[in-house]
Amino acid sequence: MTQNIYDDPRFFENYSRLVRSQQGLAGAPEWPALRAMLPAMVGLTVVDLGCGYGWFSRWAREAGAASVLGLDVSEKMLERARAGSNDPALSYARADLEQIDLPAATFDLAYSSLAFHYIDNLRALFATVHRALVPGGRLVFSIEHPVFMAPRQPGWSVDAQGRRQWPLDSYQREGPRVTNWLADGVVKQHRTLGTLLNALIDAGFTIAHVDEWGPSDADLAARPELAEEIERPMMLLVSATR
Amino acid sequence: MTQNIYDDPRFFENYSRLVRSQQGLAGAPEWPALRAMLPAMVGLTVVDLGCGYGWFSRWAREAGAASVLGLDVSEKMLERARAGSNDPALSYARADLEQIDLPAATFDLAYSSLAFHYIDNLRALFATVHRALVPGGRLVFSIEHPVFMAPRQPGWSVDAQGRRQWPLDSYQREGPRVTNWLADGVVKQHRTLGTLLNALIDAGFTIAHVDEWGPSDADLAARPELAEEIERPMMLLVSATR
């Protein structure tokens, strides 16, 4: 089973203080790019893999989705998600994406935000999602970028001219990375971008769009602290079709 | 027109001393991975984009290709390529990949080794190659990896424990990079991996395989100096189908 760090009290408390936890989609700078990769939502049957507080699930319904199923491994997240809506076409369930079972040919859209980097057996998950989509259905997800995840000791350094750099190492060494983000001992799974894309292709997906998200000029004007995202990719957004 | 650095006498002299120039495909550690991405060669009509000394063009004929057209912008490279063979099914021509014209629906395979990072208008080239392939035809190429190309001052640094790191910056700043590799002022075109893959997809290609090449244990046993390639990806190998 996936490490369920979100039910760790300290992690959960710190997580709930993040801008993206408090402001939802509006607090996630990559959201406009991710939204641009989504199909028209009206009438779609949607599954939200790692739904967290349910921000996306609720947005999907507001954007016209016929029904949304939000899945998460964390009881605490699901509790918050359920408290956020009494929409009968919006349902939440506990599920470990590491060993999830989904009904075949059911969903028009599978969505996932920043959850897949916790998954060890991503090939099995991609096979399950592919089977669960209708033909022509779409998987749209964000994941921590391999360049962000790879280093033994991730963090910025500064060169002789005082300019920020991201010292990369261990890129080809795939496997777990343990970091202390919001709590100690958070385990993520590093794989190269090639491995990730090939896993999608091997599961039967066609790659439709790949976005190594970086801030626009408007993003930088609104949130100058995003300037560091110019130096190295932190997030990867992918759209793939069944 | 692309900078024709290969006809710079100093560059050409230094280039001709590289292991990969003297040993050909056997001197290129990524060749086995690239070869594994190629279709069965027997009977294929092949174009080699940036053929250099013609190592691949000759290999393709030996592997059974019906005909091979090698194209390069450098007269010096073509001279060496022509001197290496008198095979009538192997032809060479001068062409600037930046503004190349190719006959429609002609080739089963378009191949390119470490040439595309010199190209500014890669979208136009991909459109031309797509049109020149038969339906189901394949484009297989290697290119310098964006992580390798991005930094202002590419080079290794060493951390406090004496471990090698690749300080990355400017990843999201696409555009020319001027380096002093074999000669001063070599101009390459940095684009993100996402931009590269989307350009292929937008040209009509389906991404078939993406390999951010790294050394195998056997590679490391044979050439210990390849160990640094574990820390960051230097080359990107891509296979795409029309």
C-alpha cells in the first residue's frame, strides 16, 4: 500500500496551511495550463485520482460533468471533501491507487493532480485507468517533475554570480526518494520522464500533450516568488488518450 | 541557414578526433539503444538527416535497406562520407535541414543523430519529415537533452561530499545557447522536452518511445568514464510514427 502520509497529523496540519490547500485551484499556479489540457466537461463521467479536498471534483461538476467520483487514500482528506459538497452526482470513496480496481470502459476523463509520484507500481495503475476509460477517453494529470525529484538532497544552490541553480544528480537512478516536506520521511517514487511516457504508451495510451510547467509573465507579475520555476521544471503535466 | 560549424577547420579537426568520429557507431554509447528503436531495415527507403561521415547510412545499407539518402550541410562531412563507399544505392547530398525540401510519402524511415539541436525552426522540419514519410513510416532520432543544453554555463560542480552535480538553470528560457565545444561560438537551440514532443505531436506524429539515455552496467564496465551520465541525462532518443 502507498504510504498514507496525508493521514499523518503533522503532515495534514502543514498541508492544510499551503496556499493551494486554502485557495484550491486558484492557489495552484499550474491550474490554468492543466485546465487548458482538459476536454469540454459538459456531460462527462469523471474520476479524480487522489482527489484530496475535492477542489477539482467540485470544479468538474460546476463545469458540467455528469458525475464525478473522487478517490483518495486519506480518510482525513475525504472527510474534508465530503464536507465541501452535498451534490448527489459527486461521490467520494477511499481507494489506494497502488491497487485500485475500476469498472471497465466507464469514464470519459481520468484526472489526477500531484498524486502519481507517490505510486510505486505506476504501470499497473496506467493499465487500470486505460481499461476504465471509454475509447477516446482521456487521462490528464500532473506529477512532480523527475528533475525536481531526482537529487539526493534536493534544493537550490547559488553560483559565483549569485544566481540560483538546481544541482541535479542521480537522474538515472530510479526508485524511492525520501524527503522531509511538511513531515519527515515522505516517500516519493522517482522515474525518468522517458520511463513515465513509455509506461503510458505501453499501457495503450497516445501521448497528446506534455507541458513542463513554467510561469508566464502574468504569473510572475502576480507572484514574483515563482521566478525560481524558470530555472528548472518542478511539475510535469501530461494529457494522453485511450 | 543553420550555422555550419562542421566546415570550420578547427571544429572539423577536433571533431574528427572524437571517439565517435574514429570508431563510428561502435564509439557511440547510445547506439545500441537507438538501434533497438529502429524497425527491421530490410527493404526500407531511408533518409539520414545530418549524416556526417555516413556511419549510419552505410550501416543501414548493410542491414538491408533498399536505398539510403544521406543529407548534411557540411561539404567536408559529405566528402568523407562519399569516400567511404561506392554503393550505388547509397547517395549523399548537401542540404540545410533548416530549409530542406523532401519528396512526399517517399521514406519508410527518417533517422537523425545529434543534429536537431542545431535547428532553429524544428516545427517546419518535423512537418517536412512527416510529409516525406509513407503512412506508418517512422522518425527515429537522438538530440542533446534539454537538461544538458539549458544552463548558461554548462558544466559539473562538486558538492560538499565530493559528489558530482549538474547545476541546472534557465530550463524554461528557450532559445540559442552558445558553447565552446571543439570550437568557439557553437550555436545550439534549447527547447524544453515538452516543446520538442508537442512539436512532433502537432506535426502529426505519434510518440512511440522516449529514451533519456543512460549507461548500462555493461557500458560502465567497458567505459568507466560514462559514470557521469548517471547524474543527468545528456541525450534524448525519440521514436515517432507517421
